[in-house]
Amino acid sequence: MSNTPYNSEEDATLGDIGLREIGKTWAGDWDTQDYRVSPLFGDNSNLPDTLIFVGGEELFYDDINKFVDKLKKDGVNAKLSVGEGMFHIYPVFPISESNQVVGEIQEYLNE
């Protein structure tokens, strides 16, 4: 079995090797399973309703799905929106899918 994360070859904006190095720098002296480094390991029960966007081809796809599941287990009303065929941070790029995200945010806020 490979250590290569899901979508590591497909994500146009992130690479798994560089991301690991950035992660080590970000964590500093903290354990990577410290909630201050990764919200996967924290108590999220006090978070408000949350809408999360992820690209279907994103390097973080699996972790984001795990995080959404964790939010729900922590009692947070969490909604995940998957941009099929999209990459990390696709909503900030000047592409038509970004307009769809803006519409989805407006709908979510009006609910």
C-alpha cells in the first residue's frame, strides 16, 4: 500500500511532499495530533452551523470528509459541498464554479 494520499496527483494547487514540510513548520513543537494543529483532534461542539467546500480532486478531500463527520459527531450542523473535478481553494479562482459557490453560500445563509 502506498503512502501517497488520495488525489495527490490530481490536485493542481497542492503537492503531498511540500505540504508535509509546510505542516511540520506549521506545527512547530506541537504534536501533529494537537487540536491547535488539526481540528480533527479537537472538541468542535461549540462551533456554529458550518458550510465547507472541498474540491473533488483535492489533496485534503479525505481529511475534509473526516472533519465533517467529526463535526456532526460533535453535534455541529455541518454541510459539505463537493466541487466535482475541482482542486484545493477552487472557489477563489476566477472560474465559473466560483460563481456557483457564491450562489450556494447565499442560499445557505438564507436558510
